[in-house]
Amino acid sequence: MLEMIDNIVQSNSSGYFQIEAKRLEEAAEWKNTVKTKAKSRKSKVQEQRRELDKLRIALLGWVIAGKSSAGNTILNQQVFVTGQSTVNCNTAHGVVDGRPVTVLDTPSWFKYFPSQYSPSWIKSKILQNQTLTSSHCILLVISGDTSFKEEQKKVIEENMSFLGEQVWRHTIVLFTWGDILGDLPIEEHIESEGEALQWVIDKCENRYHVFNNEERENRLQVTELLQKIDEMMTRNSFFRPSTEMFGRIPAQDEVNTQSEASSVDSDLQDIVRYVDEEWRRRDKKLVERVTKVEKDSNAGLPKSDRSLDIPPNFNETSNTKPEDSIEKQEPETDPSETESCNLDETK
């Protein structure tokens, strides 16, 4: 072996091996490139993790469903106005369980009217909001204090359809007014309401949750909701409406032009708005009555497994018979007779 080495040294005139400077420069440049790419990849991973920590939630539902109250409960602060119908997209931010959360409260749709009566600007504002178009979760808010009929199912189906069929893969049903349900398990409520509500739950792949907005300090209900959202996100990432959905909604300028050009459509919207306000007034009065009955009821009374139907009116009933309520009218007298009587009395 040593003889072979000596022969190689002699053949190279006792010279030794040297790496070309160009080769060294190329190797150093390649190493720097690898380090730069590795650093960039690591930054992307960290950014993705930060994005996963940032939770974006959109609230959808009809009037007086408790959307704004649910948003306040999630963020544990009074940021959304309650007690009235939401007419604009309102966004609020906060930190929940150590992670940043963004909540979007959307305009309410009508509860007792098909989606065709909902103004086009409602759908336009919802679709044009960036928070909804990249939301991790859609919370479909349904109040648990009133009955859920086939009519409500159609209203939800129609109003959700403009977001595309894929929206159901990112939706969780959030029941509000959990205090009205009392000790009744939400599963029994779902089963007792019938096929209409069960259809909505099945469309959401059996994802649902219950909020008691009167107990905002109960943070466990919020933690459990975030856990359900995380479980859904592991399979479905976040929601993006299809481009076809944007084509179906007219631009705001077009909506305004059509509204100005058609007085009939404007009158119809005024009528629907008036009826909607009347229903909201009745809903509020019903809630007040139910709350009073709940407080006055004895703890030992059994609770019903059915939610309340909305009565046609809320006028207080009376035990008096209809014929008793009619005021008795005095018989009409001839003015001449009265005058004659007065003359006789003066005599």
C-alpha cells in the first residue's frame, strides 16, 4: 500500500491535492441556499401554527335567535348589541382560552318568511365579508325556546343554500336559551321536536352545542364549543364559498338601482319589515312571560319535553264571558220628552 502511495506522489512531482476555489465557492453557496430554504420552511410551519391558533367564527341565524348574545358569551365581553335585529356585519376580537378568536355577527334573516323576502343586501354583505369567506366555523344559531317546524327548516335550508352545499361541512348548530330547557338534555329536545330539526342536525353531521347566554361566567360551555370546532377543523380546514355563489348575489350598486327603480319591491320590503318587527315584539314578550313562569314555578313540577309553540297573540285572557264584556247601552230618549220632563220639574 505504501509503495503505491509513493508511486502516486512521485507521479505528481511530490505535489499534493487541492480543491479548486471555484468548487469551494459553489459548495458554500449551496450550503447557504439550503439554510435559507430551511429557515423559510420553518417560518411557514410556524405561521401555519399561528393561523391554526387564530380562530374565526361566523354567526348565522334569524332574528331574536341570540346570535349577538352568543358572540358576547364566546368573547366574554359586551361587544355586540343585543335586543334588536342585526342589520350589518359586525366583527369583534378577543382572547379565549389563550388563543385569539375573531367572531363575526351577520345580518339576521326572517324567521317566518322564505328567503325570497330577505333583502338582497343581506346576502351581499354576508358574502363580501372576509371573515366569513375564510371562517373556520359557521355557527347556525337556533333558539331552543320555541318550536321548530317544517317552516323553520325551509327557511334555514333556503338561506344557507346561497353559501353552497359545502357550508354544512363547516357548520355547528348552536342552541341558545339553554336555561329555558332546564334539566332537559338537548338530545331529548332534538328528538321531541321531530324530523324538521333532526334534518338540520344531520346536515351538520350531528354537530351541535348548547349555550346559556345568561351565564356568561360559565366558561366551560365556551371551552367545549372550541373543542368541537377544533375536531371539525381537523377534517374540514376552513370554509370558503365557491365562486359561483358570488355570481348569484347582485352587487350593492345593482341592488340600490333596482330598489330605486321598483316602488313595488320597496313597498314589499316595508311590509315585510313591519311584520318582522311585530314578530320580534311578540317573541320578546313571549320570552318575558316564559321567564316569569319559570321563576314562579315550583321546583318539583315536571318539565315538558316539548318546546313552546308561538301563540297567535299575547293578549291576556279573561274569565269573563263574551256577552258580559259588551257594555250595556242606555235606551235612547226623545229630546222633546227630556225637555218636557224638565219643564214639569220646574213647575
